[in-house]
Amino acid sequence: MFNKKSLLMLVTIATIFAAVSAFAVARGSSVFTAPDTLLIAGKELPEGQYDVRWEANGSDAKMTFSVLGITKLTVQGKFVEGDQKFNYSTFIVAKDAAGKKVVKALQFGGKKYSIVLE
């Protein structure tokens, strides 16, 4: 039979396990449209529609950009959870010194997380 101390310890362990497992390995996918050629981690991604699959292990994330099942690009990033859900999936882009569009992060529609590129 459980006493109060044993029950409290069991609840604490279960809570810690749930929190750790939530960030242990997470996977997902979304469709992104590149309106122009974009630079992602120093590599060019031509304009077009891409199936982006990601896998996060802790805060480390790996993303694969594919077209019709053919991998076009694989990059590393950091998984970041925010406060509010994003309205749509989009690239966060900035221009570099040469005026090229560089992807800094990806936000996922309907989710509270994004992946920031290194």
C-alpha cells in the first residue's frame, strides 16, 4: 500500500519523465513554399514547394527538404518552443550583405514551436 510520501515520489517521477520525454524525440512534417531561391545553412534551395520533415532530439533538430520524395537538402537547427501557436507555416527570412535571402528559422502552422537554423 502507498503512503503519502511514496505517492508523492511516484507522481514527481511521472511528471519529470513526461517533461523529459516530450522533448526527447519529436517528429513532424509540413509543406513549405519557397517563393524565391533561398539560402539555408549556406546551401541554395530553389523556389518551389517542399515537404519538410524534421526530427528533434532535445533541442537539436534535423530537417530534410524533399520534392516528390527526393531529398534536396538536409540541415541542422535548434528546436524552440514558444508561447503561442503560429497561424501558418512559413520561413523567417533576412537578407545577407550580398542581398540574398537567408532562412533564419521555420515556423510551423498550428504549433507553438519553430526551428532556428544555426
